[in-house]
Amino acid sequence: METLEGAAYEPGDPLTALAAVARRRGELDVEEYHHVLRARAAGVSWRGIAAALGVSKQAVHKKFTRRGSA
């Protein structure tokens, strides 16, 4: 199996692996939020952000306005 960085690893305890996935998911959520804020500050529309993320405009707008962003 490979990580997001492309480095192979041997799976060990599945609960440890799941915890690592949850941690990385949280890190990616923070990174995504940061880039959405930057995009909005640069004048990018919700439609443009949604297209970049591969989701609907409504989904991205709901996700990020719920957090009090942009």
C-alpha cells in the first residue's frame, strides 16, 4: 500500500493504520480550508472552487460557509 506521498509501507495493526488515515484526513481538511480561503480572497467564485474540488457549487458553499469562512 502507498501513502499520499507515494512512500510504500507495510500495513501493521489495522487500528493504527486507521488512526493514521484519520490524522492525514484532518491535515488535508485544514489544507483544503486554507486554499479555499486563499481562492476566495483572490476572487475565485464558489463555482470555480467547486470545479477544482470535483464537487457541486452547493456542496462546497455549504461546507465552507458552515465553518464561518469567506
